Amino acid sequence: MTPTRSGSFHLFKFRGIAVYVHWSWFFVAFYSISTRVNHYTSPLWSALEYVSLFIVVLMHEFGHALACRQVGGLADQIVLWPLGGVAYVDPPERPGATLWSIAAGPLVNVVLLPFAWLLYAWMHAIGGAQLYPNLTSFTYALFMINLSLLIFNLLPIYPLDGGQILRSLLWYFLGSARSLLAVAVIGFIGGLGLLGLAVWIRSPWIGIMTLFLLANCWRGFREAQVLRKLELLPRRSNWQCSVCQSAPLEGRYWLCHTCLHVFDVFAGQGVCPHCNSVLSLVTCPECRQARDLLLWRLPRREVKAAPPVIEG
Ligand SMILES: [Zn+2]
Ligand SMILES: [Zn+2]
Ligand SMILES: [Zn+2]
């Protein structure tokens, strides 16, 4: 559904994040540039405008990727394609970490917006419309690119950033599965509205984009069902992840690094029943953070009251 590295050209690598551009980008670039030529006296300016759009998109995606890394998640590639950019981010399964990884993208546009506006206002003030018509049109386009990217991405339609931000916020109250289910349903409703808009204003572009969003909503809906099943599996209530506070699943889910057998790390206090080696660091299936087994123990409630301290 989303573009992958196959069929993409490697552009560069920055801070361990590889940037690729999908082949379809060049076709759409050619089409878009040729339809924008009447805004400028030279087609070079419309090419510059299209490239700027993707530089802004790239900065937005780097916002996601760097924020995801900051919270301990995985992010190592960004692929640009005609529908924008895709940063392959895998933040830890916690609402706070997900919220920051998603919100950092639109925040880049929030930061760029006043700069773009100042640039245009300055061109306008010095009479740029007459003196440098191309440059003035370009600064206006730069402002509009940032504004439209910001507004579009903040629509609460999953998997747009707005939908994912809404999901992270609902996660605090509803949990992982039900928050995803809620935004998938909201996404379907919003997506159908967007599809109606596409037909009304006869925009094949919004139509294609919406079909892509609806397909992802469906995927989110299925994922939520799997997450719900996972939530209902039996858990060990006397143990708890020190990072995300979730109780571990009861059963054989952990891999012994010595003999590669899968075993229940909590049943035998971290000792593998096959080779007797000790797995000291236990990875949480929920947030994927590895912590010492001792840190998983819930603090026992003190049953006996402590003897009163008499101060004299
Ligand atoms: Zn984004
Ligand atoms: Zn955890
Ligand atoms: Zn073993």
C-alpha cells in the first residue's frame, strides 16, 4: 500500500536515516510542473516550487523520524512519493512516545509557517509583485505549501497525523486496542466525507488520496481487533513492566539467548528450563523495552504494620 525501498532511488543519508524517492514521483513531478507553468514566466520556477514542496515534506518526515528516535523507537528510512512522504517510524508502544513521534511532523510546519509568511510579507512590502513577480509568487506558494500541509495532515482521519494524534490521546483513556478501533471508525466516516468532496469538486487527486486513507483505516480496524484479542489473553498480575506498566502475558513468549528455546521467563524466575541459563534482561512485548527481571516485580504491599517510631 505504501511505497517501499524497491522501486525507489537512494538519495542520501542523514543521522542514520536513509532518504529514498519512488519512481512514480518523477512522473507526477513532470505532470505537476507542466500544469503550474502559467503561474510563472519560466517553467524553472514551477520546477523549483514542486521541489520545495518535497523539501518541506522531507523536513516534516524528519520531524517524525528524529522524534521517534528520541523516545527510543526505530526510524531509519523515509520514502518520498507523489502522495507526500512516508517516514517508517516504529515508536515504543506507549501513548506518550507515539504522540511525540507523530506530533513532531506537523510541528515542523508550525515552525516554518511564520518564516514563510514573513518572507512573503517582506516581498510584498518592497513591491516584489512588480519588481520580482516570480520570486513573489514563489514565496506565496511556499507559505501556502506549509499551510495546506499543516491543515491536511491535522485532519482527524487515520492514518493522517491528526488521526494518529487523536489515537495517542484516546490511548490514555481507552487503551491501545480501543483507541485504534475508535480512530479507524472516525477515519471511515471522515474518509467517506472526503470522498464526497473529491466527487463534488471533481478532484481525482483527493479521490486517490482518500482511497489510500480508507484502505489504511481498514488495516487499522483489523489491527485493533488483533490488539483486542491480545489484551484479553491471560496475564501475570503480580508482575509489571517498569516502563509501560503492562502486566506480562502468561505463557511461553521469551527466547533464551543461549539455547534459542522459547520459554515463560516469569514461571522460573528468568531461568531457562532447557539449558538453565539466566535471562537477566526481559523485553516487554508491549513497549519492547528490556529491563532487569528484578524491575518487573510489583512492590509487595506491606501486610504487617511497621512498629511505631517513638520520638523522644
Ligand atoms: Zn506527518
Ligand atoms: Zn512495557
Ligand atoms: Zn535456554
